[in-house]
Amino acid sequence: MSPVLETRGLTRRFGGVAAVSDLSFSLEEGSVLGVIGPNGAGKSTLINLITGHVKPSEGSVLVDGQDVTGERPWTIARSRVARTFQVVKPFRDLSVRENVAIGGMFGPERASSARKAIAQADDALERVDLLEKADASPGDLSVADARRLELAKALSMQPRLLLLDEVMAGLRPGEIQPALDLIASLKEEGVTILVVEHVMKAIMAVSDSLLVMHEGAELARGDPETVMRDERVIEAYLGQRYAERARKDREG
Amino acid sequence: MLEVTGLSAGYGQVEVLWDVDLNVGDGEIVALVGSNGAGKTTLLRAVSGLIGASGGELRFDGDSIAGLAPERVVGRGVAHVPEGRRLFPGLTVEENLKAGAFAQRNGADVEHALELFPHLRDRLSQVAGSMSGGEQQMCAIARGLMSRPKLLMIDELSLGLAPKLVEEILERLGKVARLGTALLIVEQDVDAALRIASRGYVLETGRIVSSGKSAELLDDPRVREAYLGIE
Amino acid sequence: MTQFLQATVYGLLEGGLLALVAIGFSLVWGVMNIVNLAHGAFVVVGAYIAWKLNETAGLDPYLGMLAAAAGLFAAGYVVQRCLINLVVNAPIWMTLLLTFGLNLLIVNGLILAFTADFRAIHTGWASDSLAFGEVRVPYGRLAGFALATAVTVGLVLFMARTRIGLAIRSTGMDRAAARLMGMNVRHVYAFTFGLAAALAGTAGAMLGTINTFSPASAAGYTLQSFVIAVLGGLGNMWGALAGGVLLGLVQSWGGQYLSGTLVNAIAFGVLVLVLIVRPSGLIGRPYYEARAEA
Amino acid sequence: MRAWLPWAAAALGLVLLALGPTYVLYDAEQRTLGSVFMFVVLAQGWNLIGGFAGYPSFGNVVFFGLGGYTTAVLMVKTGASFFVTVPAAAAVGLGFAVLMGIPILRLRGHYFAIATLGVAEGMREGVINLPGLTGGNKGTTIPAVGEKATASYPGNTGFYFYFLILAVIAMLVVWGVARSRFGYALRAISQDEDAAAAAGINTTRAKIAAFALAGLLTSVAGAIYAYQQVTIYPDRLFSVDITVLMVVMAVLGGAGTVIGPMIGAVSLQYLSEWLRDNLTDYHTFVFGAIIVAAVLILPMGVVNFALDAWKRRRIALFQAVRAYRL
């Protein structure tokens, strides 16, 4: 069986600068890939390249073995590739429920009418624990709830491949656990997930493998424990101090 | 010098900060830490006047600065290096520095900033937008110092910078403080921030949940668990 | 051949003036992201001020031009400070409607004050001309071109060398950062708008000595400003000069070889084409594109 | 509120409007009301692209002019009956919107606004410069009466009903759009195009469809207007002022709502008539002042203002000034 997601030599240049350069990796069904790296390393651009929001300068993207390079975002979205945005993008003038219903209206299993989609939106809201605020306006949501809405919108697309761009940013430690549980349960259902995250603890907890990006390129990839011990990763991203502390803590 | 008491602030209908107390003394380095979206940036924006406070008191050198426009706050001696550096991308480094001295009516003293950041000397005529992230951050801090502030607030110091570079900038900032400018540093790398700061505050969903001497905070299990990623 | 040369000379000279018309429009758009639909009205107001001072006090239009510039600077400053600043962050249709409303007020105010008749400012010498063989170069147009070029150079120097110039450029690139530097953005915006109005008024007074004008001329100047600002790139002063000359030449050549007003259709065609193919203008923008609004 | 109440009110209103010409309305009043209906159509056309999709077209008059000239040219050159020319005008409006929309709807913000303005102005110049077909600046006259006329001229009452029917159609179209998936797609696009695409919305197609629908409604209005005027001129049929009126009416009534543009069209058209009658010399001047004041005081439109007052129990005048001032 072909992997759910595969990139081959994926490259994107803005002006002269390569935001993503020569990335090749693949993701098997039901696995979780954590992507980390300093800000500006190209993590969000990678997601944009996969979803078609940004066109690659070189290389290709395959979903379920099918080449989707250059396809428009809605086509890719309808083949059950859903995403969240790092900067949350709610539809401000629609209610929380209507926001989620949009996915039901235009996603892979499109409801026959707007009304039906709105009626079905509550499932996704319930999953992210946002049902209470279904009638609120997105502008009145807290940071954490706005992240939940972003997640619910992605879930309403009934994804096979889910691309999460910093969905835990701004959450309190206590709020991170439910998000991790959700990712785990999605994984159990066979959803393949790519997680971009800064919260190291979170990413270590859910990822089957880790991709470290630096200046657009792959710095290291593999199982999380090995990657975290990689000298280059420590040098470029984690910093010596973090590594030392982590080591000391492990030993003591 | 800076006294924040019971500050509440937010954007439109959404409150982001509740009842925040925070002080910075003369020549002191204070770290403000917390996760993304906790309200650190909002706190700095409220102090520098970019957003209005909905409650509480802001005092600087004993005078209230609540409700002052940002262009006046900087005149009082509070400089703010905003998140993402926010250099003027089409201006040269020298012009950026001169813009930083705008509040200083008696002209710009570029030399003073260049002494602290000698790298910039070779870059003076380069367009700021074309520099690397590290150079931009140095330029942004240098620009902040151009108004000869008594307090310099730096938001997300290490954003997008390699750890090595962060070390270097932190070292420079130690020198800045020794020369008499107090620093309020917002930083996600809690470890790094608390290492150069004498005191720290932990902000969590808009409230100060912990504060004290840096060493104490570093040993606080809650801080360690939540922000250092170490259990 | 002579015809072509004559058309080229006229187009070049006219283009300089068009650049002066558009440069303020481009500056306001670039720095504040406001498309000022009343810009053409400012041009016409400048022409009326010079005309009125000439008619009633016998003032030379080149002195009247200074009065027009001063008056429009003050008016522009007040309009921005008391009106446009109030909705400067609003969705664009709001500022477009606001400036369109202003345009109606000014144009119809002029009609009420001076009727809709065409006017011209008469000078002793503006219509005399230098002759190079068969090709004529009228003094009035030559002076206009020289002045337009001088003003452009002066404006570039002003923006590069002065404190307020630095503030205008900084504000145009990042408003919040500019405030943190101690720049009073409300004042900077008002000053920029006043400057643009003064330049428009100068151009208007100058044009009044060359062409006839009426309150209805305003729309044409606004549209030409669009074309030039887009051609030259927003807020790009040299770009405005180049765009103005280019439009002047195209219109002049077109007028020579095409029937009627088809040349206008060409100008709009070029406008739309440039917008679609290269929205940053033929010359490009000086970093206003990435403006941070917060 | 009971669901049938608005429908009952609308039906009652329609019956009154249908009976009006027979029993109550003078000729001049029918004429005025006819132009009110016409502006309801134009404002709703703009509402689809500018209000729902959030693309502030400043060139919608191009469809109005094209529709009018299609009807006029066909009637003059081929002697076609008016009713034959209406579908032709509709097709031209729709087709041109698609052709123009494909490149131009990729532009955003000011660039879109100005490109549409440029297209409209360019089209006017084009029409002026094809005198063989359009009569150029001197205009063209439809054989409405006399030997060449194909049917008896409908007169004030006739045009009253033409415009009324078209206005009802426009209202129904917008009502249908507002509650359909298509309407949600447009609203999503107006708020965040990237997020809309990520939710599976074919943004290109939705925008072009909205523009085409606007073009269709507007061009039919132009066709009826041309027949009513008999002699038409490019400067009138492609006037920027008509575009601005559409925008002002839609916006001040409530862009992106169903009844807002109707309220805007009715009130502003009547206001404009009143100003013309009572302040003959000053009416455009005052109209300018009203636009300026309205942008500052009621920028979100009457309908949104009322909804806000109802839901949040507050009177939010000068909302824009509060939200958007420097």
C-alpha cells in the first residue's frame, strides 16, 4: 500500500530564499509525524505546500500515491486532507456552529443543503469540547477556544490526513492534555497526522517519528528519542543547556 | 521604576489580562515568561500604550502613564522592541537607528548603539529587510536603545534565532543593564531568560501565577514542568 | 516625422505635469493605504485658487500657485486629521466612499461658487514658444515640466533628509513600530495628506495656465492619477515621474494617430493589464507592500 | 418572530405595489417608484459580489451599460423586439462578468476596486469610439414609437411593472443565495479566502459565479432602463455615479444582508428625489455630505445596526470611528 503522504524533493523559494528545500519523506497510515524547528524554519510553508495553498518551486506531493502537486487547495481538501492554520482563521461573521458547518457543506461528504450541514456540525464541536459555545461569535472566544474551533473546522472535513499547525500554542498546561488525547484517539481511528508544534513535551508524547527542520531543510529525522540526542539538533534548535538539563534530569 | 498594579487589558470584547501586578526596578533585568498566547505581548503593548488598559494603574518613575499614546510613553523613557522585530524593512540600518532616536529631540547618537552592537557598523547602509534574522534582532534592540530609554522592553527575544546567537545577544544585554538601562524581557525560552534576569514573573492565561527570584523560579517544579519541558 | 516629434515633445512635457498631479496620490496610497477619490478635486481647487487670485488681484499664476499649495496643505491636513483618520483602518470601501463623498462636496461646492463654466488662466508668455525647426516648445509647458521635475527631486530629498520625511517613510512601512519610536502617527498622516494636496494644488495651478478647466475636470485627474500610481508603483516618487511621462507620451501619440478619445480607452486598458500582470507596478514599491497595520 | 410573518408582509406589500398604478399612483410617482425598483436590483447585484463575497467592485455599472447597449443596438440594427433583446442583454452581462472575472477576481482590495473601475471606464470609451454601432457620444435612439416600433411602448405603468418584477426576482435570488451553500461559500470567502479553500470551497468558481449573477441582474436592469429612456448616451449608461449609488445603497442598507440593500435603495432614492425637488442647486452637494456622514455614523448599514441593537441591547452609532480610528 502506498503511504498516505509522500513528498519528493519538495522545494519552495520566495525571492532568492528557500523556505523549504529538498524535503523528501513519507507517512504511513495511522502514524503521527512531529515537525519541529526554530521559527522561520519553513514548517508552516511545508503545510501550505501539502495543502496547495502555496505552489512548490520544485518537487512533488503525493497523497495516497496520487500526485497532487499543483492541485488547488479545495481539490486537495476534498480528498480528505484537512489542516489548521497557525494564525487562527475563523469566519468572523458566522457563528461557531456555522464555521464548522462550512466543512460539512464543501468537504468530501458534502451535505445536500446548508441546513443539514449546520445540523451535523455539533459532532465535531462535541469532539473538541466546544458545543457549549456553538452559538457564540468566534470573535468572543478565548485563545484556547479559538484553537479548538480551528481544530473542529479541520475535523469537519472528515480527514484521512490531518495537518496541525501549532494547535497547542497558547494553551495552559492543563489544556494540552485533552488536545493530546484527541490526537491519540484520531490516530487510533486510523487518521494520519502531521503535527507542527513548539511544546516539546507535547510533541514527544504523540509523535511516532520526528522531523527537525532548519532553514527549510531537513536537519534530522527518525524516532523521537534518537533525534533529540542528535548533536546537530541540539546545536541548531534545542541549545546546549536544554540538552544538558534533559540529560541530568534523566540521570537524576 | 515601572509599577504595574491590577492591570487588565484586551482587544475589543476579549479580555486578555486580568489584575496583573509587576514591578521593574532601576537597572534591573526582569524576565516575563509564559507560554504562547498567555498575554505577555499584550502586557508590553499595554505598558507602551499601543493598547489601552481597561483597568488598573501604570506608573513610571512615579508618574501615571496609563492612557498615554505610545509616542509619549517613549518620550518618558520606556522603549519597546516589539515581537517580530518590526524593523522598517525598506530603510537602511542607519535610518532605522535614526528613527529609533526620533523621540530624542537633540539628535541621534548612532555611535552609542554601535558600541554595543559592533556588527552593525558594516551594515549601516544595508536595507534592513535584507538582513538575516539575528542581525535584524540586534538592529531592533539597537534601535530601541537609540531613544536612551530608562527601561527597555524586549518581546520574544529569541524568536527564530539559533541558540548560539541568543547567548550572544543575552550577553550584550547584560552589558546594557550594567550601563544603567533596566530591561523587561519577554521570552519563551524560560531557562535562558531566567538565567540573565534577577527576577521573573510567570504569566498564564492572562494572570501572574508565580513570581520571585530567578533561581527560585527555576527550581519551582510547576515552572519546570510547564515551561522547561522536563519532568 | 515633425508631427511625431511634436507629439513626443508635447507628451513629454504634459507627462511631467501629470506626474506632479499623481505623485501625491501615489504617496497617500503607498503610505496610508488610502485611495483618495477626491485627489482630482484638489487639483481643480488649486487651479481655481490661482485663477481667482489672477482675476481679482492680478496675481501671477506662479505666485498664485504658492497660495494654492499653502491653502491646500492646510485643507488636506485638516481633512485627514479630522475625517479620514477616523476610519483609516476600515475596510477599503469605507474610505473609498468617504473620499468619494468629499469629492462630491468639493466639485459641487466649486460649481456653486464658480459655475460649471470652463476657465483658463491667461498669462502673457505661457503660450509663447521656443522653436526647434518645425517643432514648437511652448514656454508654459516647458516651465511646467521643469517645475514638476524639480518638485519630484525636491520631494525625494525631503523624504530622505528631513525628520518628518523619515517619519513618513517609517509610518508607511510599519505604523505600530513608528509609534513606538515616538512618531505621532496622526500628525504624520495628516502631514502626508496635506503634502499630497499641496502638490495637487501646485499641479492644478500650473495646468490652469496651459489647459482650460472646470469642476468636472476633477474625475479625469483622479483617473489619470490611478493609472500613473499603478504604473509607477505605490509611493514610488521616481516611479510616478516615469509613469506620468509614459502616460503623457502614450496619450499624445495616441491623440496624433487615433480617432477621438480612443486613447483614453487605451490608458484604461494599460491600467487593467498592469494590475493583472504586475500589480506591484512597472517599477515596484518601496516596501509599503508588507505594511503592518496593527 | 413567526416564520410566516415576513412572508405575509412581503406578499401584502407586493399586492399593494401591484394595485398601486391602477388606483393610487400618479404617472410621476410610478416613474419614481420604477427607478427605486431599478436601484433595488442594482444594489442587490452589488450586494452579491461586494456584500456577500467581499469584493468591492467599483465597476458594476459596466454591466448596466452593456445590457442597455445590447438592447439598444439589437433593436436599432435588427429591429428585434424588446423581449428578444432581454435574454441577449442578460447573456452579454453574464458572459462579460465571467470573462472579466477570471483575471480580475484574482486581485484583492484596492487593486480589485480599481481594476473594475478601469474596465468600466475603458468600456465607456470603447462604446464612444464605435460610433457605427453605438452612435458614439451622440447616443443612439431606440425605435420605441412610430413606424419602426415593433410593439407599443409600455409607458410609465409598463416600466413600473418591468422593474417591479425584476426587483422581486433580485430579492428572491439574494434570499435564496443567503440561505444556500453558495451563500455560505461567499461569506467564507469574504472573511478568509485561504481558510475557505481549506474547507473545500472552490473559491475561484464561487467568486466568478457571484460576479456573473451580479452581471446578469445588472445588465437586465440596464436593458429595461435603455428602453425606458429611448435615447441613451455612453456617459449616462456607464456613469461612475451609478456604481457609487449601488455601493452606497447596499452598504448603508446593510451589505451582505437580504433586505439591507432594498432599504438602502428605497430610502436613498427617495432622499435623492426629495433633494432634487427641494434643494435643486445643492442636491449633489448635500448628497456628498450625506455619504460622508453616513460612512462615519452608520457604516455597517441600517440592518446590521438594528440587529446589533436588538441582540446586544446597545446603540452603536459611530461604530466605525470607534473600531477603525487611528
